[in-house]
Amino acid sequence: MRATVIEIENLRKKYRLGAIGSGSFAADLQSWWARKQGKEDPNTVLTAVDMEKGPKEFWALNGLDLKVYQGDTLGIIGRNGAGKSTLLKILSRVTAPTEGCVKLNGRISSMLEVGTGFHGELTGRENIYLNGAILGMKKREVDEKIADIITFSECAKFIDTPVKRYSSGMYVKLAFAVAAHLDSEILVMDEVLAVGDMRFQEKCLNKMGSVADKEGRTVLYVSHNMNTIQQLCNRCIVLDQGKIIFDGGVEEAVKIYMGNQKESSSLVDLRNMERPEEFQGLSAKLLSLEALDYANGCFTDCEKVRFRLRYEGYRDAKDLSLRIVMNYADGSPVSMMTSPQELRLRADKEEEIIFSLNLAEVVSGKYTLSLVLYEVNRYGTRYNCDGIKDAFCFEIKRKEDAAYGMEWSHRYWGHVALPQIEILSRS
Amino acid sequence: MEENWTTVLKPGNKWYELNLRELAAYKDLIFLFVKRNYTTRYKQTILGPLWLIINPLFTTFMYAVVFGGIAQIPTEGVPALAFYFGGNILWSYFATCINQTSGTFVNNAGILGKVYFPRLVMPISTVLTGLLDFLIQFVLFLVICGIYMISGVTIRMNGSILLLPALVLQVAVLGMGIGIIVSSVTTKYRDLSVLVTFGVQLWMYASPIVYPLSQIPEKYQFLYLLNPIAPAIVIFRYAFLGIGEIPFLSWGISWGVTGVIFLLGAVLFNRVEKTFMDTV
């Protein structure tokens, strides 16, 4: 049996929502005095807004147990806010757990963000030493590896130039090169590979793979990118609301992560869904979306998928359009669709439209739709009136077989099946 | 089966868990931070490290003009330049220690929030950087004294100059102690950082920098010397300029205070360092 390198027991981490503390000594004194007098603390009186937001505490990690063995490359996936980053932060000792404990065997080094501690005025070489030391290397160790690091970084020509003159790509390459040559037994990474050009990304992946395979080190990797997880990891855990809901093979974990996205019911109330900042406007609000040809979270006939959308306007406007972005359940985009500029707004009036999408080419799988209502003014500039990301989740089950006998591989082939190849002539 | 874990992460620190061995393992990092502070400070400046000398010289001239010339505060027969310069460099080292270390957590939140290393590395390297500055300025101080001696002014430098390492150590430890207390508390209360810059300025006037101890009435001198930094400055002036005498009792008390402040600082720092990222 391989040695256990990380053992996590009932790990919990609490965060307080809203402002932490009162921020000033005076207010804290006030609270303290009030408590002494047995009165209500004036600084914890909840305002109406606070009440609406619910409890003030939030468990980012809620009872996590995990054992990681030597040589594991463990992928950690989960939706935003599932606790992935908190877990890594605790493991890399940036913050301490609220309850429970973590036992480590060996040095741990984290690459939560590449280039931490780089100083713009120092040269590449000086920064390698500094960054190496920050990550826990001794000067002697860096001395031994500096040639490798420089070669790996592909920055040899600029190594004695201050890094503030570097392009952002070079900066990242150098930073990654240092981190990749760490000697620690456990490596923790948070989506560092989302940087650099394609070729360098591949190089990094290979390096990480060999670190685990040949040198027997342990790698923990957090990402939203299912592709890299599948390439890099041999074991995967899925986090949800601070708990591990799955621990095992990568393929299955990815499936569970995707399946974790529940299909929407046929009528979706959009009023209280969270709006990303870039979609927020003042002129309209999306109210609800109803799927008309929907059965059990599933579309089977995709030529004409009809929806009823209701929205209200806060002023009069014409020439609005609807934009719909379709994503696969792992977050990778499928396509974008727009409507003609025929929608209108009336102040304080509700509008209702029925539209249809043609999803005939899309292969079976789970998808989400993001809606944006936008306005085009007479200068041709587009303004978002309102929009919601992943407003509607659904599954497509095609009757016919898009891959003609093979199982469709979303990872390699994408999500759209173009028509079968037509043979025009044969010898 | 019990395994030998190299690290165990638990909520909170015991107050006595100062991990000195770990700190020693990171001595290369301390050295590199000092080097970084040096090489980056005077990048793209014309005079470069000369500023290290120009700064205290100008301050000294100002003191000599304002306090010596206009306010007519006596310097006990020692040339004004040597008198003010000596006090000034020791004080500015002290002030630097406090000011620079007091921002440890808030100013370095970016790097401290990404990667772990013993947090004490940061204040220690700042204090060491300041020490180098002090030594350079100290050499200039000796040069000034030497010039006066050659030109026939009596400067009664005496054997107590051997106390210098103890004096500098005390200044550094006291400054860093106060600095880390402030840095620990500022993670929650930012107002303290404003208070510190201001407080250090006021403190200077409560210490014998721009005037000799003899200006304080005899019966209040013991009380005055409870200011933990005052005895160090008085002894420094006695050793190199031969004015005043060594207040042994006060010095002992000030060492006690220094020790208590430093311990308190270390304990506070230790408590805060694990979770400051959640409040900073």
C-alpha cells in the first residue's frame, strides 16, 4: 500500500458574511460596552437588507474527510463556491481551519497564482532565487536547478532583464518554471495552466504528469476545465457545498459534476436569479422563461424548441434583441443565437414573446442556456438590458444516432454534429 | 497505525508555539528579502544609495538650525552636528523599525494570501534592512567625530562604546516588537496605522533626540527615563560623545520593558498570522 501523504479529518471552515467586524476600534468598543451593560449590541442589529440575505455565517467547508496517497494526481472539481479554493488555501497554510485537522507528510508547495512575489525591478534571475525562496527552496537548491529552470522558461535571452519589461506570457512562463521545479512532495495548483500559449500549456501538463508518474510526488489540481482534469488526474473528487459528494475515477467524477446540474422545471422564475455585472442594465428585467416542448427535463425533437419569455420594461424602447448562449454542462460553449431586432419595451408593462430555437444539430447531452436582452441604439452600439447566465438547464436526447454507432465524445468532437459525409463518387 | 506527520494543521495557534526551527530553515528567504529591499529601493534614482547619507545629514542641519540655533538648546559642549547626528541616526533606525514592520500584514496581503512561509520572515528582514542603513550612517557618524577630533575639538569617546551592539539590539527588538503588535492589530483596526506614524513623531520629542537629558529637571529624570528608548540614546551619546552618564537602573528597566513588548508582539503575531487572511 502506498503511503498516505495527506489526511484530512472533519475539516470545517467558517466565514462570516457581510462586513467582518465593524472595521473600527470605536465601534468594537461600543459593542463591548453594550454587551457589558446587557443591552443589545448596536452593531449587530440586522438591517432589512441583512435579513433578506439570510444567515451571517457560511460554512465554506463543512465536514470534509479525505486521504491522499503518494503519487496521486488528485483533481478537485465543483461549482463556484463549492469550497475548492478554501480547501487549497487551508492545505497551503494561507489560512487555518475553523475545526478539524489536516495532517501532512512532506513539504507542500502551492501555486495558487503564478508569479507571487515577483518584483518588477529585479531581473529574471534574481526573481528565480527570490520566488524559489518564497516557495520554500534553499539557495543551494535553486543553484542546482537554475539552468533547468531557465531552459524550461524559454526566457534565456531575457534572464538578466528586469521582469517589468517582460511580456505577460514570459512572466508567467518564468513563474511556472520556478514552481514546476520545486522539490516538495506535494504540489497544489489552482488553475495555473490557464495561461501561456498552447504549446507552453501542453509542456506544463506534461511536466506535471511526469512529476507525479516518475518522481512519485503528489499533485492536487483544481480546475473548471474538465479537459485538463481528464488529462492530468488519475483520481478526482467532486465538492458540493463544502462536502465531498464523490471520490473516485475521473470520468465518473466529471459525469457526476455535470449531472449535478439539475434540469430546470418547465417554468423558470427569472426574477430572483443572480445577474452578472456585465448583464445588468436599468431598462428591463427578465421575469420568466417557460419551455413549451419539454418533457421531464428533456427535449427530444430539437428542430423547433419553443419557449415563452416574459419580461418587463422600465421605459419605452424599440429594436431590442435576444441573445442566447448555449453551453455544454462542463461550461464549454456550444454556440450563440440571436433574434431579429423586433422586440420592444414599454414603461412598466409586461411583454410576452414566444420564440423557437433550432437545436437539430446539437448532440445528446446536458446543456444550459444563458439569456441576454439587449438594445441596439441608432449608432449601432449594443447595451445589455438584462441577462442571466445559465438560466435554463436541460438535456437533449436525440432520436437518431449522431455518431453512427460510436459513442459521441464531447471532449474531442465538440457538441454539434454536422451532417453525415456525402460520398459524391467512387472509383 | 500511527504515522509520523511532518505537519499538522489545526485551528488556531497555541500562544507558545513560536516555530523557531522553521524560521531558521527560511534564512535564505530573509537574506533574499533584505537584498531585494536594497536593490530595488534606489532603482531609477540619480543619487542612489547616497540618499542614505543625505537624509540624516539634512535632518541634522535642520535640527542644528532650529533647536540649536533658534531655540538655543545647549548641546553640553559637544559640536551640534555630532550631537544631533548621533541621536538622529539611532532614532531614525528605531522609527523605521516601527513604521515598516507595522504594515507587515496589510501591505503584504497579496503575497501572504497566496503562499505560506513563516510570517515573521517579513518583519525580520525589514529590521535587518534598516540595520544595514544604520551601519552605513554610523560609519558617517564616526567620520564626523573623527574630523572634529582632528581639528582639535575634544570628543570624549570612551570604553562604553563596546555597549553599542547591546544598544542597537535593544532598539531593533523594541522597534520590531511595537511594529508587530501594531501589524497584528491593524489587520482588524486600520486606524492604528494612522496613529502609529503620528505617534512615532510625537515620541521623538519625548525622547532625548533634539535636546540632552540634562534639560530635564533632575527630580523628573528617572520618570523620564521610563521611556524605554531614552536610556539607549543617553548611553549612545555617553559612549561616543562623553556627555551625561549611564543610567544603569533605567537601562535595566527599559530592557525589561523591551522584552515584555517583544514577547507580547510575538504572541499576538502568532495568533493573528494563521487567519489574518480572513479579516485583512
